[in-house]
Amino acid sequence: MPPVRIRYQTIEIEDIDIHVRTLWDSQQYSDPDGIASRLGISSATWPLFGVVWGSSEVLAHLMVNHKIEGIRILEVGCGIGLASLVLNHRLADITSTDYHPEVQSFLQENTQLNNGPDIPFIRTAWADTNTSLGTFDLIRGSDLLYERDHAADLSHFIGQHSKTNCEVIIVDPGRGQSASFSKNMNKFGYTISKTQVCSDILRKGVSGKILHYHR
């Protein structure tokens, strides 16, 4: 199996330059030890963690001016972790999670590329019930609801790791699962508001809504 191709790029998030090492494109694949396969990650979904998606750029822009003082922040399904890198640049108390076995090494290198402190990372599935994450004041992620069972699994995971008063932000490009997710979040005591993705943080082909949940 040939090695994957990678690229280095700089992404401008308002006045912050974030340097990232990513996969060359979404056609890459390398699982020589079968770790991803044993986790249920197919060759088609394997590379999705390693490219920068439009929704993740939207989330990163939202984090430039978001309140960070005195709060603990979790990124769910971080992938390349663009929003986490923005928050790390601001010295926020940020923890990142993802299910993919390659995410941690990419996140560590990207943190070093940006001369930031280490970002705590835990590889976990949303269905996992025994993690050392604890609870958070702000939980956020982007483009997470792309399979039918994600609405239930993600809402339960968020409920498990939310403080009594918690804010959740999900950037959703509209893959059809947000209504079911919101219904599940309501069961955990969350109220919801929606805003359209702002035109000033769009790139070509990016659309969707920002889902805000509070309790």
C-alpha cells in the first residue's frame, strides 16, 4: 500500500493564520495494520478526517471572538481540528476528540506547526460510555450529522459530557439529520436556535446552518 500524499497550507481565519498538514485530497487511504478497519472505518470514509471542510472553516471563524475565559471547551469529531487550533492560539482550555486513529498524530503536528501548547486529545466514539473526558461549558463541532444513527449517538455523548449550564454549537451543512438531533437534544434539556451561515465566512460551495443549543 503506497504512502498517502499530504499537503501543507495556511488558512486565514480573520486575522489568524493557521498552518495545517492535511491529506492531499479525499482519495487517500492507508491502513496497513487494519486498525481503522477493525474500528469500522471503511476505505471510503478513512480520508474524511484529513481534509479541511467548509463547515470546519465556519466553526473556526465562530471561535475567533467567542468567550473563552473561565470555560472548558470540547471539540467533537475534530478531524484536522481547525477550530481547536484557533482556540489554542487564543490559549483557551480546549480538549479535542475524534474516533479516527490518525487524528491525534495530525493534531499534534499541526499544533507544533502553529507553535501552540499541546491540545489534550482523546480518541473516543460517541457510543462510548467510559471516557475520562469529564464535563464542559462549551461543546462544538462541524458536519457531524451525516448518518442516521449519529443524531442519537451524538446527542447522548453531548448529554454525558455537558455541565448543568452548557452551550453547544454545531455547524451543519444540511445532511438531513439535524431535526432528529434537535429533538434528542431537547430531551437533555436543551433549547435550540438556528442561524444561517453568514455570507462573510462562506467560501464557494459552502452552505448550511449554525445550530445553537443552550441549557
